[in-house]
Amino acid sequence: MRRVAGAVPGCILAVLILSPPAFAQADEYGYVPETDPLVAEKLEAWRDLKLGLLMHWGPYSQWGIVESWSLCSEDEPWCTRSMDDYGEYRKAYEALQTTFDPVHFDPERWARAARDAGMRYVVFTTKHHDGFSMFDTRQTDYRITSPATPFSRNPRADVTREIFDAFRAQGFLIGAYFSKPDWHSPDYWWPYFATPDRNPNYDLEKYPERWARFVAFTHAQIRELMTGYGRVDILWLDGGWVRTLTDAEIRDRMNRPGYRFLRLQSQDIDMPRLVADARAKQPGLIVVDRAVPGPFQNYLTPEARVPEAAIPHPWEVCMPMATSWSFVPGDPYKSPRDLVHMLVDVVAKGGNLLLNIGPGPDGRWHEEAYERLEALGAWMRVNGQAIYGTRAVTPNEEGKIRLTQGKDGAVYAIYLADEGEARLPSAIFLSGLQPAPGATVTLLGADVKLEWEAAGSGFVARVPSGTRPPCDHAWVFRISEVG
């Protein structure tokens, strides 16, 4: 992942037709529905959760830089380095292992804060592209539990185990982020050659035995995560360039902007066997082979951007709560209003929101992270029924209103307040939806019933004078039944 900032799109008027979303050209996503009933069941349960926590963490937090990418010799903004000599820089980067000692690591506090914010699942970076393993792998010494890492002497050194246990105790679904590329492995970046880009720096067809060792290494690490860390619900695989490609696909990608630096070749890590082995140990495991169309991408993951429209398949926006995925001192965090509006917009389009927080080198979060979680929690405690377990309707917005629908058929009209807007509107109008005869329109968080009347093909509901907003940033009106 790379450092980015997201924004909530503006609002425009639309006509509501209450029905399952209708989508055009769904095949463009390359989505293959899951046939394993256990996976399908867990996937539906995951879709109900709506809000999750992602954490990028590793020795790189000591420098306050973007995770991994400065090791990659691509001329892109996220790959800049503090030294002119790449060899010296890489040595210094990898030596961060010898000073990594997050003595204030407190996963129980993280889990409580995330739970109170309304989050219901967690995805943790067990290994990013730089290859440093944040779990007790036996496949490499480049790990947090190695004697070379000061924190290895701490009884909580296996931070992946500690995080999974702490969040599982709070009722979370557990997700393991795992990078398919590994830039520390000599079987991915062979030291004999230079490292021009993110891909293997040798010809896989010419040296098949070296690639076979890397595949075995990858499978062994994932096997460790699937067998030694309790229940795991999601295997979140990053590094979508590690995939099988035909010669025609390689030629096509070489002609695209953004691929001009890359040495492309097919990188087959035997996903069918990897997934079968993982699910044999974790039945019902959701697998997210990011950006690789096909049967092993159980849900889609647009990164750091909210799609303009609903997506017809299970999906999740992964988004930094600040501007960087990794810890950066003084990194500005998105405002509570922006976070609430983003969550509402994502859920109204049928997705989940996975917000990232980057722990610091001492094992602490920025205090702003806790403040933002408190604000989210305050809003969710009033309005959670308009978020959890809901699905999209078409269209999903009218002006400043976003719409969701509960499993009981109730529709939630979520009014997104402008910056500084602290008074409820005098009336709510929807142009293409009418409550059923006898239905009620209520304001969540307030003992207020709104009088409503038909208006053309829609209706208007009037907010009683003097009604106080029950929360900040967005207000939710529940329509008990529609006609």
C-alpha cells in the first residue's frame, strides 16, 4: 500500500427506486462467486459487519516512513530514499530489526478502543513487502521473534498472536494480511542481480528451482499462520503482481501507463493448492487475493478511494485514518465528520470500510487515533442499526441523504450535515419513495415521531420544531415500512 488521502464525494439529487441494486457490466470486475458453503456463509456474515480495523506495522515505523516501498527501485513518489547509495540504504533499512523494541505494545487497549468505535473485524500486517515477519515464523530470522530483534526478549514478542488473541476476545473476526512478494527473500530478490523493480530480479523460467524454493517458503509461512494462531477468518493477500500471466497479458500490461519500469513475468505461487491447504486448516476461510480476478478474490478491495457507484459484489474500501498507512509523526488525521460521512457513503453503496491505523515504534497509537475512534463510537451507538447488517438500494442517495435498507425492510435515510451545520432540517423529502400506509418515520436517538405526507411519487416528513440533534455529523431517519 502507498500513502494517499481520501475524500468523501459530494451529494446530488437522485430518484429512489426501492429494489435490489441493478448493475451494468458486472463482468468487468472479474468476480467469481464462492461455491464453498462455509465460505459463502462467513462472507455474508462479514458483509454485515461494515467497519473494520487495518494496521500496518513494522520496524520501518522507527523512521516514520512509508512501509517497504523505499526499498523498491522504481522512480515513483512513494519510493524515495534518504540516501543516494541504494546499497547503504538497504543495509540501514534492514538493520532497523536490531533496534525495534515496541515496549509499550498494548493490544488489549487497541481492541477495546476499536470495539467501542463500532469496529467488528481486524486485519493485521503479519508481513509486508519488505519481508519482515511480525510473527514467530520458523522460515527466516528476519522476524520480530529473532534474537537479533530486541523485542524478542519480551514475553509478548509474537505480536501477531497477541493482537489476534486480544481482538478475538472482543468478538472480532480475525484477518491476516500477508504480502505475497518478499523483498528480503534471496529467492525473490536474488542478491546476485540488481533489483530494478517490485518483481523477481531473475528469469523464473531459467532458474525454476529458485522460484520453487520461494513458493515452498510462501506456503510454509501461510501454513504457520493457519495452524498456530487460533481461528483466522480472513487471509488478506497483498502484492497482486504475484500472479500467473499469459504472454498476451504481459504484453498488454507493458503497454499501460504505470508499468513502464516493471519487468513482468508470470509468478505462479500455486494459489489453488495454497488456498486448499489453508481452508483445510481454517474451514470457511475468506481469501482476498487482492487485484487478481478469479476464484480466490472473495471480496474486492478498492484502495484509498470510495467508488463512485455501488459494486455488485462483496467489497471493502481500505483507507488510512490519517494520510499514511504506516506511522508518521504528526500525520494529520481525517476529521470525525469526514470519517462518519465516508462510512455512510461506503455502506450506502453496499461496501465495508476498513480504516487503517499505523502503530508507532514504541507500540503506541497517535492519540488522535483514539479520539477519532471515540467520535465514531459515539455516532455508531446512536445510529448503528442504519449501518450493521444493511444492504444497498438503488439509487442510494438523494442530495445530502444516503439510504440503506435493513433486513426487516426498514429504510434508513441518513442526512449528511454540512461543516458547521448543527440544526436538524425542518423537513426530509425523498422523491421516489413512500412509506406504506400506517408506517412510522422516526429520528434515531430521539423520542420523536415525524408526521409525513405523500408528495408526488415521494413524501415529505416534517421535523418537530425544537428537536435537538441526537448526535453530530449525520442524522438518521428510519422509515419502518415502504409501499
